[in-house]
Amino acid sequence: MRSGSDYLASIKDDGRQVYIDGACVRDVTGHPAFREATRSIAGLYDLIAEPANRELLTFPSPLTGEPVSLAYLIPRSREDLTTRRKALWRLAEESFGYMGRTPEHVASFFTAFAGAPSVWAKTKPVYYENVVKFYEKMRDESLYVAYTIVPPQIDRSKPAHKQADPTLYAGVVEEKQDGIVIKGAQMLGTGAALADYIHLSCIHPLQPGDENYAISVAIPCNAPGVRIYSRRSYAEGATSMFDYPLASRFDETDALLVYDNVFVPWEHVFIYKDIALTRASFFESSAHLLGNNQAQIRFAVKMKFLAGLVRTVAETTGSIALPPVQGALGDIASLAALVEGLVLAQEAHCKVDADGLVRPGAQEQYSQMVLQPELHNRMLNAIRDLVGGGVIQLPSSVADFANPEIAADIERYIQSPGAPAKERVKLMKLVWDALGSEFAGRHAQYEMFYAGAPFVTKGHMYRNYDFAGAKALVQRALDGYGLDGRSPES
Ligand SMILES: Cc1cc2nc3c(=O)[nH]c(=O)nc-3n(C[C@H](O)[C@H](O)[C@H](O)COP(=O)(O)OP(=O)(O)OC[C@H]3O[C@@H](n4cnc5c(N)ncnc54)[C@H](O)[C@@H]3O)c2cc1C
């Protein structure tokens, strides 16, 4: 299996163009903005390759018989969903839920694509063959694929082909005998700087005239013409791991992707100028459900971590003894338990689709996606309330401990019963990185938008809720009485 060092060696490739702070980074594994994130990804590869984790995290590849990540298991039963969840949960624990787009995410999308021949039946068979081959390649080579499936925010009032320049949004500009050429930009490639390939497609609704943008392709991150414009790095601003324990290790980075006349060979084209299939690939296949099931398992881990974090603070400061604090912790625990429960309910309410793939329950999944920003913010606000100024009354950095002139004051005044200064400061710095650092701010935005704007997720919920069953209940109530009471006919 691919080890962490295999992964690190392979992304030190030729031609990768990652731009940050005005410069081009060729080797992300050696740059402070990306280095620790690549190590965190490498840690995941090592965890999966560890023989002791074979049963928990892998299954035998149907092609080679070698162990491959369970993220690639096409679920054919409820038990398969449970097996996937246990593996994805364990992998998410490595970043405490703070890395959203680890290799398991897009792996889940391609697993669903490969498990959906009926969706691809509406196009030439070669495109489905390409999807299956690429899925098998990802699975058997343990590839890390990121995705950009949203057009850049330029003018949201106009469709893709009516933007001021038709090559602003990433789309096909030329067809060649051996492939196609893509030009334009797409957002927001989380992890793209760290990955092997980018999946480029469009999940936003497209209109007639937008055919050039109705594609699904895979592109190596170092392909000529691919430019990865990273946002500001929070890892680089993290002065030490002690001061920023999350930002320093788990800043998976987000980037605008520019595709400047990028050539894509036919074998990596899965959908070509097909508006209906582009949409169907996400929503008629189980891709949206399976991909977001992974995302929500990750979110459940994060909520559990946050609940554990604030309880540790309450125990450290002694406030745990106060009944109102216990009540607040009960509130916090209910948020974490609700999210975990919705993940489990997706398995309990799974459904077999036309291709025999077992899908996580849609209404449980979409209700979690609609509530996610609110639950996350409510969790953070509850933590804010309980930690008070403790997360601010902190030495400026780990360096303060090394200065004997001030160390004594720190030891004396920033301590709690049972928690000497170093322990207490360490804990509170972790809380601040989850609550108030720039990394934490990005996470609030992430939980709100990673799967589409809130009005979009509400639309999914509207379409997937059992309103028929709900209305039947109402009808039953209405049918039970009339003008004079019991008799419905009166
Ligand atoms: C941290 C982060 C990481 C991300 N990672 C990825 C990634 O890895 N890959 C990827 O492809 N994408 C990623 N995304 C992008 C994400 O998919 C988009 O942010 C999301 O689809 C929403 O699009 P938008 O940001 O352009 O917002 P918009 O669609 O422009 O919406 C912004 C707001 O404008 C209003 N609005 C816009 N249009 C309408 C409308 N039609 N009706 C009503 N109100 C409207 C709403 O208030 C809405 O909330 C990420 C986003 C974030 C924040």
C-alpha cells in the first residue's frame, strides 16, 4: 500500500504550480504553508497501511486482492455502510475532524460514480468505462483527489456562457483527436495544493447554452496550465504547534484553480458537454449522499472533540462542580449526540438503488446539512460562554515560558487546581485555535458552505423529506372530524 513517505515523495513532482504570497511553490512538502498538512495526509496513508488496521480500514481490491482503503467500498448492504463509517470515523479522528477534504472525500464520490452504471447509461459507454477505470486507479494506487465543482464567484446573476468572457468559468475550448482542452477557473480546491489529481466538474445548475461547462474530468495537479492559487496560509501564521495546535497541522488549504488551456486525454473524461448527466452524476447517482456521508462522519468527530474539549476545560477550572455549568455541558453534549445520531440514522434508513448500491438515508443527511452551520455555531457559542476570558488571559506565546523573569508569574497566576500553568495554557491555546483563531474562522465558513450555500442545502431537504407521509398524517387528522365533531361527513 502507499505509505506516507510514498505520498510525500510523489507530490514532489515536476510542474506543480502552487502560488502563495506572490511566489510559486514547486515543492509543497518543504514549504511552511503546506508542509505540516502534507504530513497529516501522510499520517493517514501510514495509518491505513499499518497491518494492525487492515480489518478496520481496508478491504481487498477486487482487481488485485491487495488491501485498499474502505473509502472505496461500494456499499451493497447496510453492514457495508457501517463498515465504511467505522473506517471513516477512525481516519477523521486523526485531525479531530478538522481536515474536511482528506483523500476519503472525493474517493466517496468516485465510489458512487463507479457504482452507478444506470446513470451513465444515457451517454456513450466509453465514459462509464473511463469512470470505472479511474475509480479503480484511485482505489488501487491510493490516490489523493481533490475537487473543484463550483464556478468562481464572478457574476452569480448570469449563467456560465453569459459571463463577460465565456472562458471565465472552466470549460471546454477545444476538442482534439486525443482529448479536450479546458480553460477558465473553478473554486474552491480544498487540498488541491496537496493532492495528486483534481476532479473538475460543475455541481451548480447549468442552463442550455452552458454545454461547454457540463463536464467531469480528472487532471493531475501538476498538469501544464494548472495554477493553484492558495488563500493565505494559517499554518504559516502559526508560530508554534503549542500556540496553534490545530492550525499548525491541519490547515488543509483552499485554492482557486486556474486551468489555462489544460489538455485532458479522453481516458480522463467522464462526462462531455452533457448538462443533464453532469447534474445526474451528483444527484441521481449516490455521489452526493455518499460523499457527504463521509463529510458528516468527519463533522460528528469534530463535534465530539469540541464536547470533550469544553468538558476538559470545565474540569480544569473547577466550574464542573456548578450545576448551571453541568446544564450547559448537557446542552453541548446534546449537539454532539444529535450529529452522531443523524450519522447512525443514515445507516438505519438506507435504501437500495436501481444499481444495487445502498444509499445513506437522504432525509437524515440533508437535515444534518441544513442544521450544520447552526449546530456548529451553537456549539462554539456555548464553548465561548463557558471558557470566558480564560482563552485570552494567556501568555503571548510558548516563548514566555523560556524567560525566567516572567515564567514565575505565569506559573503562579495562570494555573488551576490540578493543572499547572503549562497544562492549562496548552489546553486553552487548543480551545482558542478551535474558537477564535483565523483557522477557526475559516472553519465556521467551511461548515456553512462546504456542501453548497445554505439555500441550496435547504432545497435538497425540501426535495427529500417525506412530506407525503407528513401530509398523510394531516389528512388523517382532518378526516377524523366534521362540523359537528366526530362524523367526518357532517
Ligand atoms: C472553506 C471552504 C472550502 C470549500 N471547499 C470546496 C472544495 O473543496 N471544492 C469545491 O468545489 N468547492 C468548495 N467550496 C465551495 C463551496 O462549494 C461554495 O462556497 C458553495 O457552493 C457556495 O457557493 P458560493 O460560495 O459561490 O456562494 P454563492 O452561491 O454565491 O452564494 C452566497 C450567498 O449568496 C446568496 N445567493 C446566491 N445565489 C442565490 C440564489 N440563487 N438564491 C438565493 N440566494 C442566493 C445566498 O445568501 C448565499 O448564501 C468551499 C467553500 C468554502 C467556504
